[in-house]
Amino acid sequence: MAINVTEATFEQEVLQSETPVIVDFWAEWCGPCHAVAPVLEKIAEERKDEVKLVKVNIDEEQGLSIKYGVMSIPTMILFKQGEPAAAAVGAQPKSALERSLGLAA
């Protein structure tokens, strides 16, 4: 299950995480964001020992979306050791998302 993060919790949940973290930048009004959410949940569930999933609502946390250059949503950024390592933009099928985020086998 995805954790909602804010600017106050981002450092602890994402930047200090020992596990790679997929950050889903989304908004309530974004149709493609709702379409991709179950796909991300499935990826996180299948890889629960390898990766964790968090969500950032861009309407509530504009500072984070500006900091990480989020221009359109959904944008998913994979953080490893506190640094952005890969990204995917837009609703995509599971296999394409896994490839974009560097998770494909």
C-alpha cells in the first residue's frame, strides 16, 4: 500500500530509505494518475522486498514537484540511496513502467 508523503516526511520516507522508493507524483483530478495507481500498487506488491511506493499530491506539495522538475503527471521517479535514479511520465502498461524505472528483469 502506498504511503502519502509530504515535504515534512519526504526526507525520512524517501531520501533516507535503505530500500529504493518509487515516488508517484499525482493529483486527485488527474484521470491518468488514477489509471496508473493500481499498476504501481501491483509492482510494489510483487516487489515488496525490493522497493517501496509513496505518493506525492502535487496540489498539496508543490515544493516537491518543483524541486524534482515534475512538469506533467503522473510522473513516477525511482529514488535509490536518496537520489533520483530513473523516471517514467504518463500512464503506461506495467511492463513499460518497469522498464522505464529500471525494474525489468
